[in-house]
Amino acid sequence: MVHLDELTLYEPKLLHQLEFWRSPAKFNPPITATAPGETWMKVRPLQEGDYDRGFLELLSQLTKVGNISKGQFLMQFARMRASGDYYVTVIEDTRINRIIGSATLVLEHKFIHECSVRGRLEDVVVNNTYRGKQLGKLIVVTVNLLAQHLGCYKMSLECKDHLIPFYESLGYVLEPGNSNSMNIRYDGAKEAPVRSRQSVILVNATNPVDPS
């Protein structure tokens, strides 16, 4: 449920405007963001009270989160909400008031493509105990369609090789000549630049091989 006494990261009604028929993903049985398959599941924007609903614990199944206080969480939430460029979308198990899935859409503003907007899919995670309910597919497709609805010309993600078939089933393709990403870390880790595979989906793209 959307907890009405709490701020949401973005307007919840956006999720009701998504057209799931636009996605190449196949759901069996059919599910959507507004009808996720179980009465106790709710797909919604991140809310400020999700600190107490295990949101950070869920992210820790994906990567290192660190020791974040509620005050730090709320400050970061306020920054992200004020920017208007972060669309953290979660799935809640309303029976126990716990966050069980999440994915983030980040909007990147460009001068190219007539000052268009590129979307990035980040931090996709589903609680280990809820696998097999199509939730990973659901949360990714929801964010993909959200990016399209918001006018992104392209949606990008980085993933490990074994996940490429999963993302290809959702419409992502490896761009010729642009199948690697390189990173420099500034978090104190002493390591060489990392090369990883990158999948890209084009949304309203004017140039399907544009590497930007």
C-alpha cells in the first residue's frame, strides 16, 4: 500500500499510466505494476518510511550498503526527491510491511538528441525468498516503461554475463562495438579499472548505434 502519511519519491499515479502491452516481456500468468499477482503485493515509489521496512537490508543482498542512520536515509531521500531525477520503485509485502523488491531509474539529461533524456537502470534486487513469482521481471519492466513514459530516448544498464539472456528477454540488446563499460572507483578500493558487459535498450532512439 502507499502509506498516505509519508512522502513518496515520485508521484504514485505514474505507475497507473504504464502500458504493459508495450513491453516484449512475457508474463505467465499476466501481471502488471497495478496487478502484481498477489493481493498482498504492492508496487509503488520508495517512501520515507521504507527505512523501517527493510529497504536497506534488501539492498544489502545486492551490494555493500554500509551503516546508514535513519537521518542519513531521510536526507538522501530528500535530495533525490528534490532533484526529480530518481525513480526508485519498490515491491512491498503488505502482510509484513517489508520491501521485497526494488529497482532504480536515474534520468541523465543530455545536450545530444535535442537536449533529450537518457535513462539508467540500477540497483535491481528481489528478496531471495520471493524468487519464482516473476518479481524481477516485473520490477524491471515497470522501470523500463516508466522511462519510456517520461520521454527517455534510451535506457541503459550494466549486468554480468549470465544475466544477459534475462535482460534480452525484456527488450535489451547488446550494442555493436559498445558491449563493455569501464569504471574508476573513488571509494578507496585500490584496483585496476574494471571492464564489464553492458546491455542497452533504445527507447525512442534517433540513432540505434549511438554509443552515448
